[in-house]
Amino acid sequence: MDTEPVILAFCCHYCAYAAADLAGSMRLQYPSNVRVLRLPCTGKIEVNYILTAFEHGIDAVIVAGCLEGGCHFLEGNLRARKRVERAKKLLEEIGLEPERLDMFNLSSADGPRFAEIVTEMSRRIKQLGPSPLRSDHKSVQQGIEKATHQAQKASEGVKNDCCRSQACA
Amino acid sequence: MIVADRKHVPEIRDMIKNHRRVLLVGCGTCVTVCLAGGERETGILGSALRMSLKLIGNRGTTVDECTIERQCEDAFIDALAPRVAEYDAICSLGCGAGVQALAEHFPNTPVYPGLNTQFMGILQSQGVWAEKCAGCGNCRLGEFAGICPITRCAKRQLNGPCGGSRDGRCEVNENMDCAWQLIYDRAKALGILESLESTAAPQDWSTGLDGGPRKVVREDQCIAGLGPKV
């Protein structure tokens, strides 16, 4: 069985996704076992996206949204935090460590913070060990594919401009 | 609408764990609106149950999901029959009526409840539902300025308030409004305070659940061959 931990990061287009890009441009080192998935806003995350990932044996899920008060859709990141909290409670009921899931807030300029978050999550998962729900590599790959599909579906019909200026309209 | 909330995952898991194939059936009506048993919640519970079963070492139980429009009507349940034939048990995410309707429809299939049915109520604010009606079968809201003392007074007093009303709150729970304060305030605002001066007659409880399970029959709708069921 493949024991290299796999982390899924659902990232908001406006902040964490850009921060991940910046971390790359800055040549910052962070664990390569994270799969970055773009959401138009973390407010598009569904509890089911998170649970489906864990069901397929993904070891950890990160939801990364804008700083509080800085959401382009006003309160998407606040809604996402509530959903993440609900999913954490469900994981606890199920008997899976809720520490495997976390939400972070950062800005698009926080490339180093993105690298820190991924490093911290990776360290946490190494301490907790691989997910007890992991059966085989194929299932994990299916989980990644499903999450990718869900993130793509969540982006359908949402036009993400780089800012709110007229030039982007 | 009927308001319900989900049972804890381990409780549901323990009910179904000895079956080989279990079908989770959501309901698209009241419990969808109160975010307890609609399509989305059924998907979440299905995922949670599969994980929970796996974590206790049970790899022999398969859990699948589906949602029908309304679990309390045969017309919608009929369409479920071919699917149910493939399963050993059903876990319903409908209200208590939905669970029993499925049990009546599929006499050879065990049916388990996934929800705790709570009450008839309204959406008070986003994510908060409040009880408003006890279904007593003899509505007297007209006597009480449109606020039901049977449902909303902890003592069901028809001639209130009691001595436990404090600053508009009930002595049973300081977060609960005193129904009689609400009745008084509304009657005053409507200019009908004098209507509260007469003593309210005792409630006829024979129309309520105390008289056993009730039935409503509309003869003009009882077309031969279509109902009512005996």
C-alpha cells in the first residue's frame, strides 16, 4: 500500500490559489504531496466534497480562503468555516481524527504562509499516520479525480475577475 | 412544515451494521427544507456511514443513497420498489410518517429511522426552526391573538400567564418567550385586549393524539379504487 500521505487543498481563486502560485514563483519549498484544487470562492465548498475525499482515503483536507472581511463574495469564507466546522464534527462522530481537516485564511500575497500551512498539515499527518480509511492507491486517485471534478463543477458559471475594477468587467 | 434532525452516525450505523445491502432513502419535502433529510444530507450521511462502518471493521455492508420527492405518498414510493428489491434494509431520512409509509409499503424489508422527528414549525431565522403547532385537532388560535398557548406555553395554559412569567420570559427556560406575554402584547397591539377578559373554555383533547391515531377523510375525494385505504 502506498503510504505517502496525500493532502487535498481546496483553494479560493482570489487568495490561496494565487498564494500557492506565488509560493512557486518564489521558489519556496513545501511538501509535494499536496494537490491544489481551485474553487471560485471557499463559499462553494460542500461538506460532501470533504467527506468524499476522506472516504477515498485522502489523509488530510485543507480549505484555504481569504482573510476574514476580505472575501470577494462578502461572506463566502465565513460560510466555508461553518461548513468545515460541521464536517469536523461529523468526522469526530465517524471516529476519524478531525485534525485531518482544517481551514486557513490568507491573502494572495501570502506565498510563504501557504508553504507554511502545507508544511504544518503534512507534519500533522505524519504524526497521525495514514488515514485508516485508505485501502489502495487506486481509491486515493479516484478521490483526487472526484474532488477535481467537484471543484471544476463548482467553478462552472462563475466568472472570476482578478479584481472589481471596470477593466476586469 | 415537519422539522427533524439527524440521528448520530454511530446510532444509525449500529442499526444497519448487520445488513448486507442498505438503501438510504431521502425525502424531498419537509426534511429537505429543514436540512435534515434531503438529497444533500442523504449524500453526506451515506458517506459518513460508509466511513464509520469501515472504521469499525465492517466491510460487508454496502450503503447506497437515493431521494424520492415525498415519502408519505404511495405514488412516489411505488417508483422506489424496483430499487428496494436489491436491498436487505432501508434507512429512511424522512419524518416518522415517511419511515412508517415505507415500512407499510415494503412489509418484508426492515426500515430504520435516520432522523429524529421533532415538531411542526417554521424557519425562525437561517438555521433555526421553532415549534409552532401541536396538531391538537381543534385550533383555537382565533381566541389567543394568533399565538398558540398549547404549543408555546410550557404549561399549555389556556388562561395565563402563570406566576412564572418574568420580563417576558418563561420560568422553564430563560431563553424561551412567555407565550402569554406574546399573546397579551399582540392583543394589545390589535386593540382586542378585552377578548382576553373572558375565561377560555377547557380544551377538548379528544380531537388530539390522546384519542388514538387520527384520520382526515374527504368523501368527495374518495374515488372508487383510489382510496381511502381501509
